[in-house]
Amino acid sequence: MNTSPSFPLNAWYAAAYDVEVKHALLPRTVCNQKLVLYRQSGGEVAALEDACWHRLLPLSMGRLEGDEVVCGYHGLAYNSQGRCTFMPSQETLNPSACVRAYPVVEKHRFVWIWPGDPAKADPALVPDMHWNDDPAWAGDGKMIRVACDYRLVVDNLMDLTHEAFVHGSSIGNRAVAEAPFVATHGDRSATVTRWMENIDAPPFWAGQIRHARDYVGKVDRWQIIRFEGPCTVNIDVGVAEAGSGAVPKGQGDKGDRSRGVNGYVLNTITPETDKTCLYFWAFARNYCTGEQRLTHELREGVANIFREDEHVLEAQQRAIDERPDYAFYNLNIDAGAMWARRLIDRMVEREQPKRPTIPIQAAAPAGVGR
Amino acid sequence: MNTSPSFPLNAWYAAAYDVEVKHALLPRTVCNQKLVLYRQSGGEVAALEDACWHRLLPLSMGRLEGDEVVCGYHGLAYNSQGRCTFMPSQETLNPSACVRAYPVVEKHRFVWIWPGDPAKADPALVPDMHWNDDPAWAGDGKMIRVACDYRLVVDNLMDLTHEAFVHGSSIGNRAVAEAPFVATHGDRSATVTRWMENIDAPPFWAGQIRHARDYVGKVDRWQIIRFEGPCTVNIDVGVAEAGSGAVPKGQGDKGDRSRGVNGYVLNTITPETDKTCLYFWAFARNYCTGEQRLTHELREGVANIFREDEHVLEAQQRAIDERPDYAFYNLNIDAGAMWARRLIDRMVEREQPKRPTIPIQAAAPAGVGR
Amino acid sequence: MNTSPSFPLNAWYAAAYDVEVKHALLPRTVCNQKLVLYRQSGGEVAALEDACWHRLLPLSMGRLEGDEVVCGYHGLAYNSQGRCTFMPSQETLNPSACVRAYPVVEKHRFVWIWPGDPAKADPALVPDMHWNDDPAWAGDGKMIRVACDYRLVVDNLMDLTHEAFVHGSSIGNRAVAEAPFVATHGDRSATVTRWMENIDAPPFWAGQIRHARDYVGKVDRWQIIRFEGPCTVNIDVGVAEAGSGAVPKGQGDKGDRSRGVNGYVLNTITPETDKTCLYFWAFARNYCTGEQRLTHELREGVANIFREDEHVLEAQQRAIDERPDYAFYNLNIDAGAMWARRLIDRMVEREQPKRPTIPIQAAAPAGVGR
């Protein structure tokens, strides 16, 4: 049983959708740390430790006075840097009186916080999810709380053969489970590419291409899953008329997707605790971008699909909890997930006090199992 | 505090009533082991470990394809022997890919499984509960889940003086608490016999003998409780006209019960976990066997009585959990329960790795205390 | 982290309001000990351990027969001294068969029990709460169960600056948080006295003095908080016309409160478990004592105020549980609570087996923190 932490602390984690954070106190837990978020009068978001220095009452139970948080028990006030600015019945403030303030960046419609060393909190490290606010793309998303280790969600997204068995009525069919795929990786990212040529589109995609391109018939379908450590998975998905050129002809060729429909499933899964996560997702498309009705329909449609995953993932977590020493075997389909796990493990390892390196079992070559 | 297991593994345990198991996946836990049961097209019942070899998802969340179970996550399929017959996206199946299959016997209206060593699973060891499907007897039963150690239910059944205090409005009266009893035992069974002669019948039995024999008046009442390890208790109960010859006149005499009414309370209490159990019971009678209305009425009447026990047993379990080191004292009335416990302990002991024998405190003679 | 007990055992604890205890079995937990209370035919209250000697079933699940408790499982009976007087099916009673009986005193409308050494249970040690049944005072109260260490309630009551932040709509205003106070202590009691002269009355008190004295205007307000170990806090509160002489002119002067309204907030907070408590309170006043409507209104009004505290206290307990090693800092306002804690610690210490004395950190001078 691996007892090292399940997530690195030196990383940006989505703590909220932009619209969730108003001039009001929003409690949230990220990487086992309780935070209170609020938007200041100037628009900037502040993120403080959600526990008063004095008696630990959650600050989120207090109230805002201007851009300061006032504790709901004895009235201690804190500014957005976490420094105490008022104590009842005394004029001298104890200089140690402060709560932790977290680095915050708002980008691509998410509020990101950095739970690790603030000196390393480089905004350039926020993962690219630009489709989520790029005017060439339209879409929307949600946040759901799932009672499982965030890595189970990553595993789930890195292998889409499960679509055939979990999502048979919408996006899955046997073609996904049967098509070959290619898994590659870089220093901080892993990619799984699967092309299914000249197939029947599953119900969801058949509907999209008929609606957007007025096309009915065989399609070429793609799923290009890109993981970026520790917990972001952006998936380039779509279908095009079979044989219309969407399939790349070789390295570097991007293919011609003009006779197709293209979407991005954007996912970033923030560990809330060791066994729960905040799963932020959005679905963005580059067709019919002006149709608000379609945006609404797709958001709810994807939400339904993800609820099927939620059910499976929470059952899987319970099963793992009951058998903590189970030695997992990997199939060929787990190649992408194994690379993602290996990259997460490396990020975690780099944060641990130095000790002799032990090779990580989970990182065995894909399909070999043990 | 005794920390050895509370149940033997080498035994048949009722996992379900026959009618519960259809061509569908039924999850159930027996002796801390999660199983999925299903009836195959030929009628035979299969019992598999309820966790996919690959990612542990409960197989009961999947679906049947013919007589094979398909996992609801990645589609791995297993036959009724637990061998994996399909993996997505790969042709070679890992030879280690299997889940545990349990020996199953269907007998006396129960589906019995053997959680221990399959080599020892002799169908002849299924306890005799033939009254449950003997045409000379009529009856019906239920399964209830009780949040207590199964042995507390055994204790409860082995001493029926509690009827006077727990079931005063139906089957209990002071006569039960006052009548003498005889406790005997064999290698694997223990018996408590109590005759109450020339007494007023309690409300339940007064009603039965009036209905079946049109008799009102004093009765001779019997309770012959027979425990068979580890968890089956069949109770021969009834009343007859006082003095009509039902009371045996000596060893070997079975008495003449022709002027009486006779029932069997059949109980088999399967440990689900260490602190919960699946309590299967039935009430079979040999009078008015064609009256469907009476069968229905008795089933619900007994169910109400057992609900009173359930309430007491769960409170007792909570009290024991709060005082795990309490040294229990035994009364005379506990003689039968003490024999049952001793026989269970022996079955458990036989399965433990050899170690020096220590005399078991609970096995002190009845009424002596500890 | 301090692991010594959080409460002394040699003390009187309120277990119930007088009216709660009838000729019926009332289960209650005090200092982690489960009790069953009942009023005997002569009016005296009995308090027994709530677990049958035989199989631990809570006696409170049984029934009274005269002044004896009969267990609801096998019918063992106990008298009010806890001695077993009946066992089923046997004539000789095991002499060890008894349950613990607790010393009981009924006083000032509460039923007090002594969970420690009975030899030390001196009725003279019951804390003075006579306002609760003194005909010169009128009032009423309630008991609420709060999911926190009882000492958090004591802390809460010893510092009323929290009124400004928790109870702003009723009894709190900035004056409380700003007024100076004096903290003194004796061997077993600690007192915090705060006078707020010539202030605007908060809504609650403005209403009371207008109703009782037909007065509208500035007031002198007092809060005299008196803690008596381990868990009783009586608070002398009120307002009088500003400058009418209520403020004492020096040591020994009691002031002239004739132009004011005076109440006592009576609180005794019984530890139920280490992290839950039974909070008994009453509000008694010496004005308009015949107005039943006012009694009702005040009881419900105070109940609403205490619900605000309950919310804060339970959140504080959860926060402490999550950070068991947090080193708390004290503010000036904590002086009274610190004395109360020190007195509790001394009572607990006296009951511990002797060991080398270690100075208690929490007892550092007020406002110094660490």
C-alpha cells in the first residue's frame, strides 16, 4: 500500500468557477485545506485559511466588511493578505495574529489556488483550458463533488473504452472498445490518440453532425486525450464525414476537419480531500456557436453522462477502501492512465524529503500487468 | 476480549431464499465476503466474488450476458466459474484474470454457499430444514438484516424465557420463565427441552388450537430447541390439550400430539459481517396446511414478534460495543446458549493455526458464573 | 495535546430538569456514563447504571414495576439501590448481581447526580441556582444538547464580547466589545464584571426597561458573570436609567438598581460525553414576575439567542477536531475563561493519580498568549 500523498501541493488547482465567487464568503476545501474565497471590491479574488487564528471558528461563518473578513464569534478582522486588523477590547494586536493567504489566479473561467510554496506559484503554470473562454468556441460546464480519489477520475478519462460499457446509450459503442490507440507522453503530459475510421457514429455524435452539417452516414471519429499533471485532462473529440480528410496522413498533419464537428471536453479534477474531489468540467464546441439552446442542451447532456461515471467511480472508491492491499493489474487500455499516474507520482515525489529512490510498480509497461 | 473470528468459514451459510435468486445479479455479503449471486439459464445458481479483477468495481453493478457477468466499467466478462472470458481492446487474456467462485447448494428453500475451503464443501453438511419444503408442512418465512453479531441471535433463540419479557403480548407468559428445562448436547448440536404442563396457553397458541382443534382450555406446551453449528436453530413448538398424552413418558417416547397443534420455527442466521447478520426464518405447521390465509397471517405475525427481538438485539450489540471488556455472567437459563457458543468456538478453533490450547471461559457450567 | 480528562467526576451535575423525571424510565448520559432516571412512588428520584448486569441491555428499554426496574430482555429486576431482586428460572440470586446506583439530589429545579466517589457526594456542594425557584424571581428555561466539549460553552459564557458579533440583533452591540471589565477569582469560582455606563441599550434590554419601567433613554448596563467549577455559570444582567445609581461606588457597595430591570441567566452545562453536553439554562427576572406571557416570551427569546451560540460552538468543536494540535492564543477578553479553565483543570488534577506537577500552559496571564 502506497502511503505517500496522493497529490502534489505545488500546483494550481481550480477551486471554483469564476461565477461562483462573489462579494460573499465561499468555503471550499482543496488538498485537505479549508479555504474561504471572496471577490474583493476591485474584482480580485482573495483566498484565506478558513479558521480564525483565535478560536478556529471558520471565517466563512463570519461576514465581509469592505474587503476584510470579520469572524462571526469575537469579531477579529482580517485583510485579504490574512493579517488581523482588529481584536475586540484591546488596542495592541498580537503580531502573530494572521491566517494563511493563498496565491490566486483567475484564468479560463476558473479561480485557481496554489496550496504549496507561494514562492513557486508561477501563473504561467496554469494549465491551458483556453477553449473555455475563447470566442471561437461556445460551451458551458459544471462542478460536481465526487466521493473518490481524484486519480480515479483521471484514470476514467484517460481510457475511453469505458464509454462502450458505461455510456452505451449516448457516446459509447463497441467501436471505442475495439479501436487501437496510441499513447505518448512528455515531461508533464501524456496523450492517448484513438481514431475510429468509417464507423457508425454513436447516438450523441450522429445527432451533432446531422444538426450542424446536415450529414447522415458513416464517420471518422477521433478522441485525443491530453493529460497535464496533476489533474487536468482536455479531450479533443469529434466526428467528420468518413473519408473527408479528417484523419491525419502522418506526423505533423492536422487533417481537414471542415466536414466535421469538433468539441473539447475540458476537465480539471481538484483533490478536495484524499477521497473526495471537486470535478470541474466544460464542453466547448466550434460549430453552431451562437445557438444558446444547443449550449444548454449539451451542458445537461454531458452532465447526465458524467453522472453515470460518478456512480461507477464512487463504487470503485468504496471497493478500494475495503481492500486496501489489492494489487491492481493493468490491461492494454490502461496505458494512458498509467502514464498519468507516473507523472503524478513524480510530481509528488519531488516534494518529498529526499530518500533512496525505489522504482514505482504502477509504472510497469502498459499491458504487461503483474 | 476474545479476538478470534466469530464464525467458522468451513460451513454452509444461507445466502438467499430460493425465490430471491433470479436471472439477475444479486449482491450479498456472507462472512465479510461480498458475493454476487445469479441463477443460470439451466436453473443452477452461481456465486462469484463481487469485485472485478481489473478495477474492483462490484460485478453486481454490471449485467448478465447469457450466463456470463459483464463488468459495468470496462466490460470484462466472467463465466460462472469466475474465469475471465473477455477483455476490451486485447486478444490475449491474462491467465490470472479470474474472480473467486463459491460452492453453492440449493436445499430446503435456501441457497447455501460455502465461504471456506471448497474441497470440504460436502452437500451432506447442509443442516436439515426439510420442514421448509415438505408437503406435510405448510409455511413461509422472511429474511431480515439485523445489526448484531449472529451469535446474539443464537443466544436469543436458545433461551426462550425472554418470550415472557419481550413477547408478552403474543407467545410469552410467566409460565415460560418459570418452567424447568433440560439442556443436552452432541458433537455439533445442542438441545433445550422445556415442557409446560397444564397451563393457560399464551394468546398466540390459544388462538391456534381453538382454530385448528376447536379447543379452549388448559394445555400442555412444548419448546424443543435444537441448535446445529454454526448458526441453525430449529424449534419444535406447540400445545396440546392438557393431559392428552403429548408429554413423553420417558426416554424414546415421542408422545401423542394428535390432540394438539405443532409448528417448527426454522432459523438460520448467516453472519454478514462481524456485527451484522442475515436472519432467515420460516414458520411451518402441520395443521390446516391448505389454508393460505393462515400461512399469510402466521408469516406476518411471526415477523412482528421477530421485530421485537431485532430491537433488543441491536441495542444489546451497541451496549457490547461500548463496553468491549465487560465480563458476562451466566444464569441457569443460559445453559443452551453456552453450549451453542462452545460448539461454535470449537468449529472456529479447528480452523485456526495450531497454538497451545487455553480453556474457554464462556464454557463454564451453567449458573456458576465465570 | 492534553489527554487528561476534560471533567472531574467528583461533582454534582444536572442530569435533568425536575419536570422531566416522572414515574417512567428516562435514559441520560452524564460524563460518559449511561444512566436511567426515574421518580419513585414517594417522589424521590433514583439513578441507576443503564445496562443490565446480565446481558447489558439498557434498563431504560425495560419497564417499572412499582419502584423496581425490570429488564426488557430476561426480566431481571433491580431496586432503586441497584440490587437485583429477581432472576428468571432460578431461586438463588447471584450476590454480585447489581448495577451501579448514583447519588441524587433534587435542588433549584434540577436533578443532580454525582458520577464520582459516592462517599464525597455532599449535597451542600450543589451550586447555588436558587433564582430558579425563588418566588421573588420568575422565569423558565430549557435543556439543549450541544455537540461540543462543555468547556467551549463555559468559554462562551465567560466572555460576553461575543454578543456583539453573534447576537447583534438582540443583546449585543459594540458597547459590549469595547467596555473594560474586571476579572477576579476564588478557590472554586471566577467572576467577570463589566459595567457599560450611559449607553444605548441593545434591542432586548431597551424593550425590557420600556415594558417594566416605562423608560426610554440611555442606560447603565451590567454583566456580572460568576463561574463555579466545574460547569455552572450564573450571570447577573440588567440595565437601569443612566446615572440612577445602579453603578456601585466602591468595594462593597451594591448600587441602587430600583430604576432598572434585573435578570439572571442561569447556566449549568453537563458533559454528556467528551464532545457533547447537556446545556441547562434558565432566565429569571425580578420585574413583572406575574406576567406569564413575558415568561413565555423571554424563554423563547433566550432560546433563539442560544441557538446562535449552538451553531458557533458546534462549528468550533469540528474545527478543533480537525486540528487537534493547534496552539490556542488568548486575548484580553479571555481572562475569565482562562480562570474557569484553570479551576476546572485543578479539579481534574486532584482526581488523578499523583505525578510530578507540570505548570499548565493555558493558565498564562491574560493577553500574553504564547
